[in-house]
Amino acid sequence: MENKKIALVTGGNKGIGFEIVRGLLQAGCQVYLGAREATKGEQAAAALAAEGDVRFLEVDLANQATLDAAAARLQRETGHLDILVNNAGINVPGDGSPGTADVRSVAQVLQTNFLDTLAVTQTFLPLVKQAAAGRIVNVSSPLGSLTIVGQHDWALLGYSASKAALNMLTVQLAYELRATAIKVNSAAPGYTATDLNGFEGTDTPAQGAAEAIRLALLPADGPTGTASSSTGVLPW
């Protein structure tokens, strides 16, 4: 029991995040299910209780006080964090093509998906550094690839820019931590049926979670500073 890896998944109460929690539980991890709303977080944790050791942890990306409290609780209960999965993210009405996107909507998406995720990462990084070989997984998107978006008519400027910025966090943090055993990678779920897209995606949440789970459990010889999907490494 003492050798269980300790994981935190933000936005773990639904969709891809919920399935990432499930997958890590099935892999034998002790998982803290991060969620903004206590009722929904507790319900999600209860639904996964049969899968393993899962605990609700209040994590509101926009509220630094909850992040500090969560980090303090992890320090008390475990003393380290083996796996951090930055899964929480949003898509909002008003985002769209560069010529028509509402600037406030773009700012809102960038705030949550990039700046608030950066705050989460900085808050929990000291705990990851206390692990033997930490793993940080940023849940990105093919829409964060400049190469891919440049070849398709995908006009969600704010969302795409937020995921491109998240990929920049991945490569810069991986380089910053290059002398450690910590690995930092971006996972692109693909077009997954979640409330983010009105459940129009073609993949199931379990399929969307698979790459993040794989990267969270990378062996010592695994990559760092990459972006990948279930089909392989993605271009920047």
C-alpha cells in the first residue's frame, strides 16, 4: 500500500477527467479527484470508490486559496505527488475565428486553460519534486498544434491559442526540469464526446483519457517535452 503512486487529476468529476481518474485507480494509484464543486466532486469520488483509493479534493483553478489548501492537505497526507494531470479546461460561447471572436471570451478561455493551469502547476510542483520520479501531464488538443490547425478550418481562436500556450508550458517546464527524473508531456485526447463540445465528439471519454493515462504512468525511459495522441507524436 505504501508504494502506491499518488495522483491528482483536476476536473476529475466528469468526462475525460473522470475516466483518467478511473484509469489511474485501475493502475493501482491513490487518486485525488480535483473538482471545483464539492457536491459534484464527492459524487464522482463515490461513483469510483469501488475502483480503488479515490479522494475528493477541492481544486478551483480560479481560486488560489483552494490550490494552497489542497497542496497543504497533500503535504500532510502524502508528503509528495507522483502524478499531476492538468485536465480541467473550458470552451465558451463567443470564441471563434480571428475576425469575429469575442475578445472577452478569448480572454476567459486563455485565463482558465493556460494561466490558471500554470498556477496549479506552480502550486503543486514542489510536491512533484518530492516524488521519486514525478509525471506532469497537460491535457491539450490537436487544436493546439500550429501545424494541424494551419491545415484545417478550425476557427476557435481562444481555445486553440490556450492549448498552444499549454504546449509551450510543457516544453519549457520539461526543459527546466531536464536534470530531474520528472517528465512533462501534453496529451491530446482527440474529438471526444464531452460537454465541452455538446457531446458531439466521435470518441468516448475512456478513449479520450487513454493517452493521458499512458503519459502519467511513463517508465523511466519515456519521453519528456512532447505532445502526443493515441496515434503518436503530434507536430507543434
